[in-house]
Amino acid sequence: MKVAVNTRLLLKDKLEGIGWFTHESLRRIVTQHKEHQFFFLFDRPYDEQFVYGSNVTPIVAYPPARHPYLWYLFFEKGIPAKLRGISPDLFLSTDGWMPLHLKESVKSVNVIHDLNFAHHRDFIKPVVLRYYDRFFPRFAQAADRLATVSEFTRNDIHDTYGVPLEKIDVVYNGCNEMFHPLSEEEQQRVRDQYAGGCPYFLFVGLIHKRKNLANIFRAFDEFKSRECSNAKLMVVGDKKWWEGEIQDTYEAMRFKEEVVMMGRQPMETLHRLYAAARALVYASLFEGFGIPIVEAFHAETAVITSDVTSMPEVAGDAALLVDPNSVAQISDAMFALWKDDALRDRLVAKGRLRRELFSWQQTADRLWNCIEKVF
């Protein structure tokens, strides 16, 4: 079988959530199914690390998909031109986008990770929102089969676009094998290196309104006002959407000198920051899955996360669930994990069990099973 794959998000040193999904699932699928040929379709020069085996042929289709107009040209002109030369049996997209006019002989599987733009429209630039509104319902309907990363999103796709539930498979996300606990001595070295020797709460994620960092700042300020402590808040993430409410809230903080803005960090550093944290504070407003929750489980760090969208599904009983719109609830959860070692230990123990439900190997197996269903 010939499988053509949209791999435009496999970008060296720039993998985000969907990029990691693409990388971790495809490298396993390609290795485990050497009897099939895979054609990876990039939108710019690719890195050889993403050519996972001799059964992978990398192809660059143009133009680079960096803007709604270029997205359209890439998926409706660039990719179809390459597909004519490949004549694949299946087209797989791992990021939700796909050509709308595939030949009838080409089956398709599309992975839609979330529909956050349909619910929090103020998070999206108008020109991007217009593209999503026009094309994503068509992307969802055009595929022979859909995959997604949580039961929440499966139901959301069904409710929003009318796709039958039996046409949508849940494959979940996994966690990089690098995430693991550290000894107390190693944890202290991390705290010495990055937090001036102090214990800290950790936020990991793109700095964007959807991640709710403004309320996390407010909650940390409230926690520090309530508890005389040396705790810090470590913020790991790209400052792409820093201006506005997030920056204004930070500037107004009473304890902003206790916030350490670390920017984007490599995986080698990130796993150590998780493992040395008092707790992960991941009180996002909307997630299709929430990979940091599982990363914290593997690092054996306690988790505070939101009681909305997919996060309760992923966290189960292994995290403190809070209303992300309630500064008081986020602050109370921080206070509880700061003061109560037994509570923290119970959550870590539950996280050890919970993490077994999510692995990239299981993701790859489920995604391949989804592919097999279309045949």
C-alpha cells in the first residue's frame, strides 16, 4: 500500500503538540509496517531526522503553508500535484487540514485534534478564523475516517459538524520517554540552577490566551500574599501572544519578581524542570488533550488542571481539578499542594497508574487501526 502523509509540521527544533503527535506516531508506524511505502509531504526543506526508514520518500510540495491563502494553495494545488505522481492508496493528515478533492480511489484519514476556534473565537485572528470556519467543516466531512485525541473532542466534532460518532476513532496522545522522576539530590540541583535554590510551581505551554496564564499569575500572587514562602513560578513557553492581558497582568503583579520567564526550552531541560517542580499548574481554558498533564505524571510531579473540556478525561483522579475562571480555586489548589505533602504524594501515586493509559506506542497502534478500517 502507498500512503501519502501531510507532514508539514515536522519542523526541526520547532515541534509543538501536533508536531510531536506526528513525529512520535509516524516513526513507529513506518518502522512497524515496512511492507508499505510512505510518502511524506513537506511544505519546505525537511530535516533527515524525519525520514524514518527506507520505506519513506520525502517530497517537498509548495508553497510553504504559513498563511490562510498559502494554506489553500498548499492543500488544493501543491499536494494534489504531488499526489498525481504518487497515485497513493491512502492520504493521511495528522493536523486536521487536507485536500478537498481527492480521487475516489484515494481513501483518507484525517486527525482533528480540537475545535477550540469554534468555542473561543476571540482567541483567533479574524483572517484565520474565516479560513477555519469555511474549511474545517469540509475537512471533517471529506475524510473517509477521522481520528482525534480524546472522547471530549470526538463528541465535539460530532456535535459541531454532524460527523457520525462511529466514523471517529480516539487515539489519544502519549509522552516522550525522556520524562522520568529525579532523585531529591538531582531535584535540588535543578532548583539551584534555575530557581535560585527555591521550590517552584511550573507552567508549561504556548503563551496564549487559551492557556489562561493571566489567571495563573493572579492565583500565584494570591497564593504568595496568603502564604509567606520562597516559592517561585517558572513559566516555560514561547512568548508569541504575550502582549495584551497576559503582559498587563504580569506587570501588575505584586510578586512578579518571583516569576521566572524561561521561554521555550529543549526537551533535555524540560523534563528536569517537571521532575523538580512542586506541582504543574495547567489551568487551561480549552484543550483537545493536554500533553503536559501526562508529562507531569511521568516525571512524578503533582498536577493542578482545569475541570473543563478534555482535561478531566486525561487527568482522572490523579490531579486537583479547578475552574480555570476562578483565581481563588487555582490559588487554593496551589496552597493545598504547598502545605500538604501527603496530598501531593497521593496524587503522584495516582499519576503513576494513570500514565499507563497514554503512550505513543498506543497512539501509533490506534492510528494504524483507524487506517485499516477504511479498507
